Amino acid sequence: MKILVVDDSKTNLMMTAAYLEQLGHEPVVSSDPYQCASLFESAKPDLVILDVVMDGMDGYACARAIRKINDAADDWVPIIFLSAMIDDKSIAQGFGCKN
């Protein structure tokens, strides 16, 4: 499975990519959230893993950009958010990432 991973922590990014490779997946990684949409479009991943808290652009904005591409292609790819924020508002915001 091809998995796009976007996290501004290079340590987290490297650890996640190594773990996914161990499991037999093909990680496509970026520490730059502004590359998320273009990487999604070019890599055509089966799954996306996004850090929520990143400098400049958060994971919710990345997810909205991905959903715009999904809607235009009449396609849907699951997104998993990585976050320590477990309050109801943050969870609802993740579910509400529509364009």
C-alpha cells in the first residue's frame, strides 16, 4: 500500500516511514505541509497520515486540500490524523475536513 505521511518533525517522519516499510508498505514522505496536496496528486496514495500540529499549515488544512482533489477526481482516500489533541472540538474538526 502506498502511504503519504506528512509531519514537520523529521524524527517522527523517519520513524513512521521505517515502521511502514517494515510492514511492507511504500511510504511517500514530506516534512513540508505545503507539499501535501501536490504529493497527494502525483503519488496517488492509498492512505494519508497527517500530523495535525505543523508550522504554517496544519493537518486540517492539508486534509481540506486533499479532499478538494478527491472530490474533483470523484475518489476517496482515507486520512489518519496524528495528534495529542483529544478534545471533542479537535476530533470534530478532523471529521469535518471537507472542502
